[in-house]
Amino acid sequence: MKNFIHKIAVPLFLMTCLLVGCNNDDDSLQLMDEEEFLTAKVDGVDLFVQGMEGIISCEKYVTHTGSTDILFKVGTVSDESIEFRISNYIGNNFYSLGSSSFQNSWIKYRQGDGEWLNVKGNSQDIIEIIEDDGNYLTGRFSFQGHNQTDLSRKLISEGNFRVKIDF
């Protein structure tokens, strides 16, 4: 019995540990953590952009006044986009676009030639930055967009995103 344990059971146990420890699941989890995406509902219809399926960009920069701003744009191949600017960016925070602290901030939805922009002073228009690790920006947003040309409105809700920050 002792011979069986030393010659067969111990090597079999060690080989099993090596196989389980060398699983590639860790690599795929890391790639998922780095994935860029945007999801939202536009008047109740799902909008989803992921990785190479669209245009995804996020730039953090210092303005001529010394404040930090964020400029964000996600667009689809079917000519839809959501863009926003956060002026006076201060990191993880709840940004109410109706607030005087963020008066130069805006968010808009575009589809074809139409553009629906948030109305200044509406405290319901929000962008929440949940995480800024210096490489990726993760957050949520919702707003009601108004088209100045035809006076139509669009409700953009349940917005979530994760994008790589360009410097």
C-alpha cells in the first residue's frame, strides 16, 4: 500500500494540481475586465456597443484654465452615438448636469442627422463616475435629450459604460 501511494497516488495528485492551476480562465477574466462597452435604452430600445463594433473614445485633458475635463464618445456603425463632456472633473463622483458646478458639462444622443442634447438646469440629467483607475473609466448615465430642430425628445436611461482613457 505504501508503494502504491508513493509511486501512483502522489504523482497523480501533483499532476491534477498542476492541470487545475494552469487553467486559462484567468486570462479570459482579465480580458473581460479590460473590455470597453456602452449600454443604454433609447426610448426603451436597447443600444449596445462593445469593443471593435463601434467607435469608443475617452479623453482626459487639462483646460487652459487648469481644470480637468473628460470628453467621451461612443458611436455605432449604424450612425448612433452618445457623447458627453464633464467640465471640472474631480474623479469618482455623481455629476448632475443641472448643477452650477458643472455648467459647461453636457451629454447628447445622435442618430443620423438628429441630435438630442440635455437641457441646462435639468437635475435629472446625470453622469456618475463609479471608477477611474487611471486607465479605464466606468460609470452610469441617464438624461432626457431635446432636439432643437423638431422639438422632439428622447429619454436615454439605464446607461452604463467602461472605456479606456486616452491622454
